[in-house]
Amino acid sequence: MSQPGHEDFPVRLKGESMWPTYPEGTVLTFRPVNGESVGPGDVVLVHHPLKPEVLIVKRVLRVEANNYLFLAGDQPDPLASEDSHNFGPVPRDSVLARCITE
């Protein structure tokens, strides 16, 4: 998938990192952030910081110093989600889009 433009777009989840909130195969609608702020509780789409060609969907757990976001999957098993517990906080400007699915 290429970098989002200005239109809302669907993303089908692969993997169980957002389970039980969103099971694998769930289609979520995202909206490009275009400079808008994101905060705790938002579900966001970002490039994986260690694998830039991979896009990941995670929830913003908290905002840390210097505009960094701590991202986590909803999966209760901490080993079942590769997130900020593994790769650390990500810069706020790395967020491509925010989930608008209710």
C-alpha cells in the first residue's frame, strides 16, 4: 500500500495484535492525520520503525517526552504484539493515519 493521501481508506488487519478489539481480518477505516494531533486511545497506522516497508496498526498508549508516542496492541498477551514494548516510542510525525471506525 502506498502512503495515504487525503481520502479515507480501508485497512484489513493481518495478525492478532489488536485482538480482542479487532480480530484478524477486520477492515478498519483510516483518515490521514495531515498534521492533526493524535493522543492516548487513538488507533493509528504507522510504518514499523525497524521495518519501514511494513505498515502496522497500534493503539496510542501514552504520549511521552519530545512528542513521542508509546504504541501497543490490544492483545492481552504481551508477547503476541510487536509494539513499543519491543521497538520503543515512535515520533508523533511518523503517524500516517488515525482509525475513524466506530
